[in-house]
Amino acid sequence: MNEEVASNKQPASENATSVSLEDVRRVAELANLELTAQEEPRMQHDLNAILGYIAELSELDTADVPPLAQVAEILGDQVQASVEALRVDEVRASIARTEVMAQAPETDGVFFKVPKVIER
């Protein structure tokens, strides 16, 4: 892209829906994050930048790009070389539950007991 065209084009972030500080606080609450007052504007800027990049990607013409479920389809030989290094995926017997539970720090005999990590 030449500089003339690039300089006349509005940044995609200006076209995207803007994230407010209230949005940032709500997302932080949902994600159980404790943001400081200094971190909130930085997070707002970052989220708006992400939305800007998404808006920019949305402008791309993908009409001639076939749907793709696995990147392996386009990487071909590179993926094949990696796959050859992996073991064969086969069904094998697993460790007995009683043996595993006997080694657990806390268990009820069926499930592991772990400390609560999310508190509200």
C-alpha cells in the first residue's frame, strides 16, 4: 500500500465500537480481575486496539478464500514432518482409580478435593 492511500485511510479503531471505562470495569468483574485506576485506561486502550484490528480484518475480501478447519491442510509437508515425530494414538489401559486416589493429598474416594480458588 502506498503512503498516500495509507495516510488518507482512517484507522479501523475509529470505525469500531468504542469500549468505555464502564465496559472495562464490567469485563474485569466478569473475569474476576482487580484493575487499579491506572490500569483501567490502559486496558480500555488495549481492548479498543483489539477491536480496531478486528474491524481492519473484517475489511479484507475473503470471497476467494476457502473455509479451513485445520491449518495442516495448507502447511502440508511441514505438518507431516511433525506428525511423524508423534507416537501412534492407540487405546491403552489407564491407571486404576484406587491407585490414583491413594496418591492424592485429599480425596473422597471418587474425586480429588482441592482448595477453593475463586472467592467472591
